[in-house]
Amino acid sequence: MTSTKTALLAIALCLGSAAAFAESSPARDALKQHCTGDYMDYCSAYAPGGPEVEACFKANMKKLSAGCSAAITAYKKEQRATKRVSEAR
């Protein structure tokens, strides 16, 4: 697996559920585009999908690029909205 694919997998697994990982969305696409470099710079020492990656992103939030920070915020907002919709059913 290439390092880019590994980075994308790690981001997707640490920030979303398995169902969200299987679906494409603008917020998820933004994560791919804006956070791969930050993963490689700060968190690539951790196995993709592990809790260490999520903790690493949280610990380095102030160091992340503006695009990645915005993408994480948008992704989390999207996930909360999706969760509310699924809970209302």
C-alpha cells in the first residue's frame, strides 16, 4: 500500500465510522485533499486506523494546516448531522 493510501485510510478510520468510510462525501473528500500531508508530517508513525492516529491529530491540532483543520471540522459536523438523521428514524 502506498504511503498516500495509508494516510487516507488512517484519516478515514480515525475520524469516522465504518459506514461513513464506505460512503463518499464532500467533507470526506476534503479530508483526503487537505489532511494527507499533515498525517505524513505528524502522525505517520502510527498504524492507520488505530486510536493513536486520532490522538495524534488531536494533539497536533494547532500545528495542522488551515485546510486540514477546516476539513476535520466539516467532517465532524457532517458526521453529527448524519448521526442525528439516523437516530431520528
